[in-house]
Amino acid sequence: MDYYVDQPHKSIYDRTLKACGRRAGVAIEHESVPNASLIPKTLQQAASRTLPDLLMIDNPDVQQIAATGALHPIADQGLSARGYARSVVDAARHRGKVYALQPVANTIGLFYDKDALAEAGVKPPTTWDELKAAAKKLTSGDRYGMAFSAAATYEGTWQFLPFMWSNGGDERKLASPRNADALRLWADLVRDGSASRSVVNWGQTDVSDQFAAGKAAMMVNGPWQLPVLDEKKDLDYGVAGIPVPKAGDTSVVPLGGEAWALPRTGNAEREAKAAKVLRCLTSDANQLALAAKRQTVPTKTALMDPFAGKHPEMREFTELVRGSRARTGELGEDWPAAATKIYTALQTALAQGVDPRQALREAEND
């Protein structure tokens, strides 16, 4: 079971899973449910012991499901996470054991309109000061200099994390000065008109639509937007890392993508077969194939350079994934509650104009 209800991802995984099933000597029954339904359905099935043999989970949700006792540690079935990027292992680890494997990953970067930047005489910004200056200079007519998602969803939190983490912020102490400085950056962009006030309502697809339509010169987004942007033949764009507070700082981005876990079904024979399918799904060949087809990055570090060499459009994202951080690395199964507090603070500061430090305090104490 997974949440790949949209094409081409549903068909890509359907073919890959069925091919792995044939190698394991089983027929695959592939069920896809809407994203919002996956965790509630998984928790319900965990309680009734009716989980599927192989389960896909968004990586920040792995620890929550592992905490229920519904999953096997992968080592129980002879699988290992050796050779995977550290963030991938961190996301799947609960109480010292790894509970899932992730074949591919993604993250977010800064997209920029090359023609707009050239016309304005600015370079892709690398620091916060450069970002503010570039965004202001690029704002003209109905075009904003910068676009991002500050929606009251996990997408808003996800897009804010690189700014918070790269400034040394921490989700364990939400109302810290470093977190407030990051939120103040976003508030300043909105306040001076360099970013639309509508960012509080935009999801990542909305942000991409603004960028593709020429209504934003720069945006925060992920590689899943590449096929959509490439359809715009008059759009010449580039991708860079998220700007950092000051020169020399390291950009810290969140790990994205889904992991596959082995539920405890009580049928040892089926559990062993499911492990064979998972081994196949995360093989080197399938990691490279899935990454190429889905604009994602292989999660085994040894595959990253060869992949980027063959797919130069993914080079920047490959480097970003290599240094990414697991969202559950600090708080584990308590991460969803923190994510909700973060996007609540974004809304309070950007939509209501509350001082960023105060917005974070209110969210922390809520």
C-alpha cells in the first residue's frame, strides 16, 4: 500500500513492484490511497492486524508507525541500511533499530529565472542579505522577486526548515532567537512587497505555477517540478542551494521522499517474501531507475555521483540530499506536533503581522 494515486508515479511503482514480485515468486496486489488517508488507514489496520505485507510511509511518519509495534526492524528479515545516506537512516530509526528502507529521496532548493536575473543585473543569491536585495530588485509590476509556501500545512513547515536549520535554529526550542530571525526574514520579504501576501495560502504547486507564469523570479521548490517547468519552452531557469544567513554557513535542508516498511502480519512466509520484494525495490538498479523516472535522488551514497553525472539537471538536488537532515532526527515520533506549531507560527507572523518571536512563543505554548 502507498499513496501514489497520481500519474506517472502510480504506474512507475506498479511496474517496479510487479517486476520485483515476479523475482520473489509472488503476485503483487498494489493499492494506492490518497495521501491524507494513508496514516489513518495504517493506524487502523495496525490495530486490527490487517496491514499489507509491504507498506510505504512518508519518511517523517516512519517513527510514529514503528512506535505502535506494527513494523519489523529490517534486520529481522536480513536487510541492512549500510551504505545509505545518514539522513535516510536517521529517518527510519526508532529506539536504535531501523524500520524502513527508502529507495529514492528529494529535497528543496532555490529556483531562479535566468532571464529575469540577467535583466535585473543580479546573481543567484547565496546569503540572506543577497536574497533580500535580489528579491526587492526583481520585484516589478505583477512579478514578485520571491515565492515560497507558508501554508498552514506540513508543506509550509517543510519550506521553512532550511532557513530555520541553516541559522542554527532548533525545533526543540521553538521560540529561540535563531528561529525568530529566520521567520523575520520571511516576514520582511512579505512586508516590503518582495513576496506576495498570498504565500500563506500557497502550496508548493501554487508556488510553481506563479514561477512558471513569470509572476515570481525566484522560488523555493523541489525537483518534482522539473517536468512541469520544462514544458514552458520560454522559461530558462536554474537551481541553486537555499541562501544561508551569511557567507560560509552551511545550507541544511530536510530529507524528503517515502520509505518502505515490513509490517508484522503474523505470516512468516509472506513476511519473508515481502522482504525479498523490498530488497529488489531498493537495489542499485531500481534506485537509479526510479530516481531517473521520478526526478528524485538515489539514497545509497555510492550511487549519487554516477547518477548526477548522467542527469546533470539533478546535480544540485543530489548534493542537497547528500547533506540533508531527517525531520524526525531530533524529536522522533513527536515531530508531527512540532511541525504543526511551526506552520502555525508562520501563519501568525505572516498573515496577522505578529512579531516573529511572539508568534513562535504563542505557537510553542499552544
